[in-house]
Amino acid sequence: MFFTKHKTNLLALLVIAVASAVALITSSTVALAATTEALGALPAATEKVTNPYGLDALWQTGDFIAKGTLMILAIMSMGSWYIIVVKFIEQRKLAKQARGISDSFWKSGTVQGGVKGLEKGNAYGFIAESALEASQRHNAKLAESMDHSTWLATQIQSSTDKVQSRLQDGLAFLASVGSIAPFVGLFGTVWGIYHALTAIGIAGQASIDKVAGPVGEALIMTAIGLAVAVPAVLGYNWLVRRNKVAMEQVRDFGAEVHAIMIGASGKAS
């Protein structure tokens, strides 16, 4: 009897729970449908917000001074990257020539034979050839006043300096860009802010949305100036360090050629 009554109560509770769940699901479905319809009725809220400011707007609305500043920065950037790439290629070529000396020059019996074995335009061949020409010119009356060793060392040093000057071509441009580009960008920023504030003053609208956009747009110039200057400075320091290593090898070669030629002349005398 007790179990029968208890089962009846459980069935009643189960029926009530099922009815409540069905009602809850139905109400949730209706609410979800209403929310979906409400969101569908507001298409403007999901539209993408376009930014009226930026580099394109700066170029389109800027005057000839702003455009000229951007063009100067662009020329500086292209020139810097061109010099960095070209000088890196020249340094790689010089390093390859240094590795090839042991295969051709030093295996030759004489300096003349070693020079003939080097390809045209080789920096090491240029130094050795200059040493040979200096040794031949030492018989002239003016050169005879200087001893052979000093005369030869002077000519080798002169040719070494020419190689170094060749390697350093363009590095002054990188140093100038690294120093000037930030100030060129700052000039563009000041000029842009001046025109932005003037336009705002004429319009008579000084709210934050009217001021922040044009001013932020003008600050792009400073960012561009820094973006131009930083690679130029890093490239300059990197190339100078590589030039130092390359020139140490060139000077060592010049000293060795000087010693060989002085020794050969001593044996000949």
C-alpha cells in the first residue's frame, strides 16, 4: 500500500517535471526567436566602421609640402636599402677573393705569375699589380732618393687606401639618413598638426573626435621617419664592422707582398 501510494506520487511529480521542462523549452525558443528578429532588424550595428584617417588620407589631403616630405623619406629609404644590399654584395665578393688567393696567387712561383692568375677587378690583384708597378718605377731619378722598401710600402699603402675608399662609398649616405630622417619626419608631423589645428579652428569644432583624427594622422610622419632611420643606422654599423674585418685581410696581404718583393730584390742584388 505504501509502495503503491509512493509510486503514484513519483509519477505525479514526474509528469509535473516533464510539463515544466516542456514549458521552459518553449519559452526559451520563443525568446531566442524574438532576439534573432531584433538583431536582424538592426543591420547598421554590424556594419564595418571605416577609418577616414591614415596614410592614404594623408597623401590625398596633404599639400605639396606634406607630399614632398613623404617623397623625401621614401627616397631616403630606397637609397639606404640599395646601399646596404650593394655593399653587402661587394663585401661577399671581396671575401670570396680572399679565399681564392690561396688557390691561385700563393701557389704561383712569382708575384707576376700570381697577378696573372687572378681575375680582372680583383682587389688583391690590384694591390699586387700596384706593387709591381711601383717596383719598376723605383729606377726613376725622383724615386731613387727613397729606399726601395719605403717606396714600395708607400705605394702598397696607397693602393690599400683606394680599396678601403671603395668599400666605404655610400656609408656616409647611411649615416646622414640615420641622423636626418627622424627630423624630416618630425617636420612633417609639425606641418600636419599645424594644418589640422588650423582647419579645426576655421570649422569651429574642437571636440576630441575632430582633433584626435587629424593629429594622429600627422604623427604618421614621425613614425615613417623613424622607420627610415633605424635600418640606415643598423646597416651602417653592420657594414662598418664587416669592412673592418675585410680590410684587415687586405692589409695583411699587402704586408706579405711587400715582404716577398723586398726579399726577392735583396736576393737579386
